[in-house]
Amino acid sequence: MAVTIHIYLDKRSSKRGDEAPLKIGINKQGSSAYINLGVKILPTQWDPSKERIKNRPDKANLQSYIDTQKSTVSNIVLELLKKGELTKLTATQIKNKVVEIMEPTAVTANGFYSRFLSYAESRTAKRTKEIYLVTAKRMAEYDAKIKTKTFEDITKDWLSGFDAFLLQSSPSVNGRSIHFRNIRAVFRDAMANEITMSYPFRVFKIKSEPTIKRSLTIDELHRLFSFHGSEKQTMAVDMFKLSLFLIGINVADLCNLTEIGQDGYIHYKRQKTQKLYSIKVEPEALAIIDKYRGRKYLLCILDQYASVHTFTASWGKILQSIEGFENLTSYWARHTWATIASELDIPVDVISHALGHSFSTGAKVTQVYINFNQQKIDDANRKVIDYIFQ
């Protein structure tokens, strides 16, 4: 039951030999929580056995500051012990109480709701940010005290209650799961930054259900491609074909393309992820592009429509006006490409790279690796197009 307090040089996120942050470690029953002291020193300037600064001209001042902070933490923990509060608290909860007393403003900043909003604002993709803010709004509607909640307050019971609240207006399981994935992402970020060790998703499982079919078979593609209708219907089908031939490119990205590079690729920054992306323009795609060349942009879409949103809405309605394709939307092109690629036994990692999916490791790949996979992506797209027209 004993709580120990020590000074720790945290080298986990620093390169070997570089400066690392000093932290106060609070240990209880094998678990630890840390308070950053706001001081960074070299490993050679720290004696871990004595918890002393060395080999620095300002070591006396730094050591005095460190000793004072450690003493303050020890006194707060002692007071918690006297009040009988220590027994039921985890190391992280003790740390939170210490920080609450030492730095009252830090508690608000590291509270669950504040961290959630900060995380939402840090999302680079506009649509992703909007989805997180919708989750924040729904949480505030459910819990009037959400702004005062700590991460430890967001328990399995709280999440279950939130799910029941969402069910009243959102019967879709997958629709509700988006909110819980957003909350889970914020918890993981807080854990990575040592704000909390609480993680209710160990026991609260995010539900999901199979989505409806969103891909076309080869026969359906042939029927769609051979359709002859009005000028608007013809353009809608051509844009669907172009999206398919460009590996299911997003509508916003398609509308905002400006040119084909001299290397035969379109190069653009995906609006969803803000990452650079390249797609080789195959002859089938080039034929459609030449048919619909625009003035300011590569395609004439925004010459004819006021905005991407206006075009997307119109495109969907026109596609669905074609008999036999009443549920078709532009997004089906992406699903269809992925489905055909899978049927052709193209490796999952190649399909993922082709679709521009991010990988959980977050590691930066080298340019050599990118070029290596670009050829695989080019080959995969060629196989898909050939399979469609065989």
C-alpha cells in the first residue's frame, strides 16, 4: 500500500545521448505516474542512484528546485494519507490530485473534455475535425458536467450510458461507434502523454455491424459503362469511371486536380489527410480527362458547379436516376476498386497503400520505400482496369 516518490530521467522518447526530461515519479503497487518538472538535462549530468544533478554550472540552482518540488509532492501525499484518501487511489489518481494542488490551471487543461477539444483541433483534415466536434457536442448534451470530468470519470458505465443516450437519436450501430472511436483515440493520446493510465475500452467494447454492399460487380460495371442517357447522366457515369480508374479518388480531390505532371502522374495533397499522393494516369483515365478539360482546374467540374458539395450532391442524384443503380454514389468507385483488387489477390498492404490508408505505426517511410511501393500501386491499378475490360 506504500507510495514511493522519486526523481526520474525519462529517456524513453529521447535519442541516445540527447537531453531528456526530469520527472517526479509516483509509485504505488507496481504502477507509476509522472509529473514533468520542466527541466531537461543530458544523461551524463544525472546521478540516478543519488538523484542528483552533476557536471553542470547551474547544478546548485537546479538541484534546489528539484528538491523543493519533490518535497512539495511528498507533503501533499502525506496529507492525503492523513485524510485516509490514499488507500483507494491509483498512482495516476494520486498524481492528478497532486497536480490539482500544485498547478490548478493544469487540471483544467488536462481534463478529459479539454484534452478532447485540443485533440479535435489538432486534426489536419477538416472533415475529421468536424466529426470530433460533433462527438464533443453530443457528450455535452449527455453529461452537463462533462467539462469537469477527469479521464478517470469516463468509465465503462459512463460509456454505456452515453451509448444508450445516442441510441435515442442514432439507431445505427456504426454511426454510434464513430463517437466511441473518437473518445478512444483521445484516451490513447492521453496515455501516450502520461496524462492518465485509465483506459475503459479494456472492458467497454465498441460495437460494429457489417455495412451494406457498396461495390459493383464486373457485370454491373459493364452495364453502367454501356448506359446511354442524357448529357448529365453521361458525365456522371464518366466521372464515376474516372474515379474508379484513379483508384477511387475522393470527390474533393478529383475536383481540385490542376494538372497531369510530365511524368504522367497526378500529384496532389489529399484533403482528408493532407498527405502528398500520386496516381499514374492510365490511357482510359486520360481519355475521360481530355473529354472534360477545365479552365482553372484539370476537369471542368467547377466550371459548371458552384462548389464540390454542390457537384457531389448532384452527381449522386444523377447516378441514382439510372435504372438498376438507385443506391449508387461516388464512394462506390473506391469500394469497387478495392473489391476487384482483392479478387485479383493483390496483397492487402498494396491495396492499403493504393487507397492512401494511414498505418498505425506512424513511422515515416523512406523515399526508396515509397518509390518501391508506387510501382506496385501502378501495377495493381493496371491489373484492375484490365480485369474490368477483359
